Amino acid sequence: MKILIAGANGFVGTALIKTLIKEGHEITALSRQKKKGSKKGKLTWVQGDLLEAESLPKIGKFDKAFYLVHGLKDETSSFEYHESLTAVNFINWIRPSGAGIVYLGALVPKISDLSPHLRSRQLTGAILGASGLGVIEFRASIILGEGSLSFEMIKAMVHRFPFRPDFKVLNSLGQPLALEDLLKYLKASLHHKPKAHEIIEIGGPEAVTYGELLDLYAELSGLMRVKIKIPEVDSRIILKALDYTIPEHAEIGKKLTISLEHSTVVTDQSAKRIFPDIHPISLKESMDKARQRSTTQYASLWEKDFLKDLLSDKILASSGLLTPELLKSFLKRR
């Protein structure tokens, strides 16, 4: 098949390209930056920015178009608007190609008070679905794979903290899905013809809290992390603490943390009917595969200047977040 991928540079996009190339498909991948050696075998890179419709190149006919674009990495408060704009520009760009759309969205709780992140995911799906092009919208929770943002945040927190933080947000449920299983669903969607806009919820076999994911990673890594209760302070204090505790992922982490207030689990089992041959692997297996394949390193908070910077912040110091028990756990490591 001839396939177009927008969001090709991302974690999922990169993995999907490798998978589809092995299957013999012809891939055209969109990138905002110019790629050296734009054509290699059955992979062709084209340059364009979905925020600027006039920058998008002319394209031919395609069988499917994957929309894997996500604006979380953009350091802007208006990412919801940008998400909507890129979706509209994408529709107008690919409409002449005749391609059906496959969109990777998010599991969204059935509430009105959604976080900006989840609200934008839902709105993007609605915009694409209204295009009339035939849209498969996969809705997923956490994707576990080496290099995924969710996995990297779990890994960073376990290695960086001498304890396992315990507070309300970490008690919400998610339904993690292994990267390899996500790729199976995306690959299978090539042969599935939706009626208009079809929403398919996907997830692994287990629903767990985010705190339990930290526990599982620590267990598999052979790390002892005693659970310490964190005071329920203003959520803005927790978000500010991310600047010091996981600075590598702080900006995106803040947007995701706000979304953790509500559980994101599969409530519709239609994926089993539509894709009966896909049987997602267990949580333990998916976490361990990601852990063994991951090559990232995270210095502990008690090393270098992490703790010093954390304690020097006047807002955090006066918030009540840094309890004597918590500080004692740090000092034991120094």
C-alpha cells in the first residue's frame, strides 16, 4: 500500500515506519525539518509544517494516512488551538489523495471537566471524524515502550527518587498497552474499512494505578522504594516540583500530570470483535521489555545539585510539600 505518515519523527511514528517498511509498503513521511537523503528505498521524506498550510507539498494518491501529530512538546499555552489547526490543515492537505485516516488519540473519561490535554485529543478526533474521509480513531492510555514519554517519566521517577511518592493523582487508573501491540493495531487498520468515523478503544489486559506502575518498574529493576505519603498541596506546587525532579520531561509532564486526575481505561470492547487475532501481552511483560531495551540514564536527586536546587526554591520550601520524612529519605542517601 501507499501510506502517508504525519508525526513521523515521533516515538510511535518512528516505530511504525520501521514496521511498515518491513511489510513492503511505500511510505511517505512528513517532517518539519529537511531530511538528508529524502528518498531511501520505499521511504520518502517530505518537508512541511501542518501549522502553516502553504508549506505543505503537493502529494499523490494514498491508501491510508496516519495522523500521529501531538502538540504536547510545544512550549505554548495555546496548544489546544494548534492541535485543532493542524488537524484542519491535515484534512485539507490529504483530501485530494483519497486516503482514509488512522488517528491515534487518547482514552477520555466521560466527564465534562477534561484537562486541556485530553480535551484537545477528543477535539482533534472530532475534527478528523467530521472530514467524511473515513476515520479510524484509536483511543489508548499509556503506551509502554523504550523511549515513550510515559515510560521515560516512570523510569526517571524511580531512579531519581529514593522513595515512591504517594499522592492522590497517582491513584488514578490507566490501562497500559505495549508498543508492539499498538503497532499490531495500527498495522491491522490498513485492512479495516470504517463506516465514517469509527472510535476503537485499545489497552492491555490490566488496569492499574500510576503508582502501581512505579512499583512494578522498581520491582523489575531490583530497586527498593519505600512508599512515602506526599501532602495534598495545591496542584500548582506539584507541577512546579517537576521542574526540579524531572527537568528533562517537565513541560510535557505538567500537561500529562493534570490529565491524571481521572482514570483512562477501556470501556468499550469492540477492539476484540474487530481485531480478534490481537491479544495484548501482560503489563509485566510489556514493562520489562521496555525496561531491558531502554538506554536512557537518570541521575538521582541526591546527586549533583538536584536536592540543593529543590530546597532553595522558596515556594516549594514554604508549601509543606517537603516533609521531614521526605527530606530524611534524601539525607540517608547523601
